[in-house]
Amino acid sequence: VAELEADIENALWYADETGGAPLADDTALATGTYYAGQTVGDCESARVAVAVTVNALPATPVAAAQSFCGNTTVAELEADIENALWYADETGGAPLADNTALATGTYYAGQTVGDCESVRVAVTVTNEGLAIPEGDSEQSFELETGATLDTLEVTGDNLVWYEDEELTIELPSTTELVSGTTYYVVQTTDECMSGALAITVNGILGTDTFDTSSFSYYPNPVNHVLNFTYTSDIKTVSVFNLLGQSVLSEEINAAEGKINMSHLQSGTYFVRVNTINGDKIIKIIKD
């Protein structure tokens, strides 16, 4: 009864047009006629009849726990009624907009019929967004080694390789690399797949007869001059960009030497050191 309204303050509500005591504020309402009046001193006004309709509370929706991957919104949540309203809280607050991004947590579904809102049901939502694998977008390999996809430097779990950007042609990790080709890799779980990292590979010449333990170079990263030493004469030093194109080459013919890289743009380069014992490929960062 406390929720009934009249155009006077402190109206008294009755079940009958005349006689009887005022209804207590906590009296439950039912569909029917109630009567409003007021008392001033010992005088009571005539009572006015008020038709009251009590609508049935809408049914509480039913919704199961739901799981999603990555970029998902409230519009994709499902309940057993059409046009369910979704909330961040069990009571109060405005419905969430359809384009609200979903996060792992609890959401609440309700429905409204006329001016009546149902009890809200709690729904557990899991949104497992997988990050794109990490790795250089351009990588080089030695042509003579028969390098495969699984030799590329990529950080991620349960990696899956694809031939095409649309991720329709899957490749085994043992696929041999082809110079100049772009491959696509994603990380996966049982239900989710991340976006793809595109890696373009370039083959360069090299041999495995070089005594790596006897070779040293510095600094890396390099700003101007790269220094290097070896136990026997170094014949030539060549610098390649990530596309496999030669950008610098010098004859050394000594056990130690240097090359000036100051004119090169900042970035990653491959340096091939050619000796009588074979070649050594090193990766250099140019500041």
C-alpha cells in the first residue's frame, strides 16, 4: 500500500468506501479497488475509489554459462527469452549496451514486461582472448640447411601454421621454408584461436664449417663501426637487409677488421663473414 499515490500528502488507504481502519503501509496489494481519503482533526474527507492492477512478475530468464574467444560483445550472450536485458549487477543499474565488450566475469539477465522487471539470473561468462604470437615479421635462414617452419623464432602456445592470410590452408610445422614466402602462425587452445602473425622468410647462403668459438664481434647494436676478429684471415664481410639484398660489402683479408655501417638506415641486418674455413651469418641491430 505504501506505493499507492494520491494528490495529497499522507493519504489514508482503505479497502472499503466507508468504515474500516486504514490499511497498514506494508499491506500487500492485489488487483482491485482501493479507497483514498484524508483526515484533518476529527473530520474525514469522502473517499475516492482507485482501481489498482497488479501485474504478474515476468518470469526469470534461464541462461547457461557461456564461453567466448577474444573480441566479443553483450549482443552475443544468449538466454531462453528474446530481447533479454543484460546487466553488470544483480540489482539496479541500466542495461548494458549491445556493443559492450565482454570480459570474464558474472553478468545478469532479466526481462521487462510493461513496467515490471523480472528477477535477474546470474550467468558466468568466460572470454579467453588469445594474443597474437610474438616474433619478427621478417626472418632469414640458411638455404643449405633445409630449415622448416618450426625453426623460425616465434613465441606462443600450440602454434598452428597456415599458407594463406585467410587461414584456410594449414601447414605442418615440418614444412620446408621457401625464400621470399610469407607464412601465417596463430596460437590456439581447445576452443580459441588468436589472430595471425605474418612472417616473411628470406634464404641466405651460409656454411656450418665456421669455428664460431673463435669469432667475436662488437658492438651490437651498432651505431657506426662494427668490429670483428677471427683466428684466421677474414676474406670479405657483406651486409644484407631483411629482404636478402646486399647493401654493403668490403674486402678485409686480415684476422681482424671493421666495417662502417653509419650510412645505413636503422634496423636489422644480416652480416656474412667469409673466411677460408667457411661463412658465419650474424644478426646486427643498427641504431
